[in-house]
Amino acid sequence: MATPRKSLSTGTEAENESLPTLVTRLGDDVMQLFDTKLSLLKVEIKEEANAFARAGTMIALGVIIAAIGFALVNVAAAFGVSILFANASLSQPAKYALGFVITGVFYLAIGGLVFSVMKNRLSKVEVVPNRTVEELRKDKQWLKKEL
């Protein structure tokens, strides 16, 4: 003799919904989840872009100021260095040229050092949006567990 099946329904709305309705709701929830994650990714990328823009602007401003200072100090230093060759048996233009060359090499070395330091600082900035990656990993684990 077969026993009648008991209904597990408690009368709530969720239990009375059809399978297509539940799948549709699940799809909508997953889409909302991905929209939220996409928004987080956009915010993180915008933050990183702003950080790079600020750093780039400050580097450009520093380069402009350094170039003006470089020009003025280089001229003065070159004339100063050319005075060191006053007793040399060179023509006056050659003394000036030697002063400018020595001073130029000195400033090129300093400029290369500044460039190298700033490049290293920018290379330490992470490009990967860590918060979004972590959230996506959590979501992946959650989806595996739920499905």
C-alpha cells in the first residue's frame, strides 16, 4: 500500500513560485551582483587613474620648474667653471664651451637620478584592483557552493 506524500509547503509565497520564476529571480540577482562588482571595479580604476594623473601632473610641474632652474643655474655654473680655465692656453670661446659641457654633464647626471627615483615610485603603485579581485573570488566560491 502506497503512503500519501506529505507536502512540505508551509504556505509561503516563495515555495509557491514556479521554477521559471525562481530561475528568473536568480538570474536577476546574479546580474545585480555583477553590476555591483562592475561598479566597484570602475571606482577602483578611477581611483588608480586619479593617482597616476596627480603623480604625472606633479612630475610635469617638477620638470618645468627644474628646466627653468637648470637653464639659469647651468648658464651661471658654466661661466663659473669657465673661470677655472682662465690660465689655460685656450681661446675664450673654448673656455666657455668647456665650462658649459662640464656643467651640462653634471646636470644630466642629477636629472637621470631624479627620473630614476620617480620611475621606481610609480612602478610600486599597484595597477590590479585588489578589492574587486577579492570580491570576485568570494563570489566565485559562493556560486560554487550554492550551485
